[in-house]
Amino acid sequence: MGVDVGRFGCSTEAVIIKVTPSSGDIPRKRVVNIYSFEEEHFGMQALKLKRLFQQYHCKVAVIDGNGLGAGLVDMLTMDTVDPDTGETLYN
């Protein structure tokens, strides 16, 4: 999953990419889905990203954590309780 962080009127974009090994040296990459989050609070963005990470069984998330993205990275490092399910989504 790749994440470009937005806030204050700009959306956060999450791209889900499936990587499949190939017979050559370069693995095959395919965009599975793209999600946009309009919420400005990083706590809500972190919750939604953790749900996607779990839903798609991601192995890694690459997040633009420079500048503005540092706040989202801070929220992602804390465990989050999903208010809809009561499940703990770990960092």
C-alpha cells in the first residue's frame, strides 16, 4: 500500500498494489484499488488506513511521512480501537 498524505482541503490517497513474482528479475505490479479520504483528522485517516491494510493483507505500507505526513505517521504508530467493531488495530 502506498499513501500520499493530504490535509486541510486536500485528500489523502491510498493505492493498493499487488506484486506478483515473475520468471524474470522484475516482479509484476498491478494497481488493485485507489482510495481517497477527505477527513482532516489524522486519527480517522489512520483508522481507515489500518482497516485497508488488514482487508488487503498488505505486507508493507509506504507513507509520505515528510512534512505534513509526520502527523499521520505519529497516529499510525499507536494502537487504534475500531469504534464500529471494538477490535484493536495494532500499529
